[in-house]
Amino acid sequence: MFDNIVMFVLMVVAVVITAIVVLAIVKHNNGTQGSNGVSQREFNELRSQYEQARAQAQENGNQAIRYRTQAEQLAERL
């Protein structure tokens, strides 16, 4: 009889611990994309910043080419 009570208490404790772990995992993953902890909104924001930086770098490269071309044309005149 005493063994049955001990086993029942241990089972209840195991269920409670499992529930706490599951709730902690669900709370941690709430609103995240996959298991990496990055939300979709945060991912989209970072992607937008990356695209803007890439476009700016492309424009800077194009501007550098124009300056180089102008410098070469001026050097030919000298």
C-alpha cells in the first residue's frame, strides 16, 4: 500500500516537471521562426536593412566607376 502511494506521488511529480518543461519550451518558441529564436518580423526587418545596404553598395560601386572613367578621360587630355 505504501509503495503504491510513493509511486503515485512520483508519477505526479514527473508529470508536473514534464508540464513545466513543455510550457517553458512553448513559451520560448512563441512567435519564433523555427528553433533559432528569430521572429519573422525581426528577420524581415534585417533582410530589408540588408537589401538597402546592398543597393547602396551597388550605387557606390557605380559612382566609383563613373569617377574612375572621368579621371581617365581627364588624364588622356593632359
